[in-house]
Amino acid sequence: MNRLIIFASIALAACSGSSAEQDEAGEPRLEGTSPAPANAEEDIRHFLLQEYPDAGPMQYALAWKDLDGDGADEAIVHLVAPYFCGTGGCNTLVLTQAGPMWHKVGEISVSRTPITVMDTSSNGWQDLTVAFAGGGAPSGTALLRFDGETYPSNPTVPPAETVEAGGTVLIGEDPTLTKLEIGE
């Protein structure tokens, strides 16, 4: 009987291997994302509320990826709210953990999804792409290279480069957004 229980447990564990491709809410995890560190999303929510106290209600899409190869995931946060968005797009943040706090290594304006990570890197950080469109400019995909301190803040002007879409998707074209309101 014990052997049967052990065998059934092993078989069940083998069949549930696909659960690693879902996040904690059961949503499919995109190819380039990794699971969030413990309590990290709550820390990001707190960071957003402190950093943008006048933003009002906002929504965000969040992905995790170790961009600098240090073994700790950075947070890629696409913000959606009137405070962050215009005809050209919305803001995307790249945040890295600095002790118990989060530090911006990128605040990319007029960006759109999808947001991808490339296999290439600049100054020790993987290159990113964001879509851009609207605001009177032609649409496209911008390659954003880390300059040693930050990613470019505007994907429509140099040093950002227009490229063909590519890379591994971190935040998809039509992401699921999480609501965040002041007072939470």
C-alpha cells in the first residue's frame, strides 16, 4: 500500500510539471519572466505609492528578470494611468534592489508593450526593447542599451535605436494589469 501511495505521488508530481509555467495567480508566465522574490511585489507596490504620491489610481504590469547577472531579479514595471500615459505611450520602469529598497535604473517614457529582453547586453546589463507609436511619430520597436547607469529615457530618440521586433517577451502586448490605489 505504501508503495502505491509513493508511486501515485511521484506520478502526480510528474504530471504537474506545467505548473512551473504559471504564476502564483495561475496566470501563464511569459517565456522571459521568472518568479517574483518573496514579498517583492508588495515592495514594488509600496515603492510606486511612495515614488508617485500624486499619480492617483494606477495600473501596472510587472515582470521579473535578472538583467545584470547578479542572481537577483530586477523588476520591469509598465505603468498605466493618466499620470504616466499620453498619446505616445506610458512609462516603464526598470528597478533593481538596493538593500531593502528599490532603485530606478530606467524610467522609459512613451513606451508601449510588448517589452522584451534581448540576448545581447551593454555594460553588463541585458538590452531591452519596447514598442512605440502615436504622438505623431511613426511606430516601431526601440532597442534600449544600458549606458552604465541607466537605460535611455525616451525610445524615440538616440541613443535608442529602432530595430526589428525580437527578444524574449517580458510583458506581452496586451498584459494583465494590476490595480493600485493611494491608501492601500
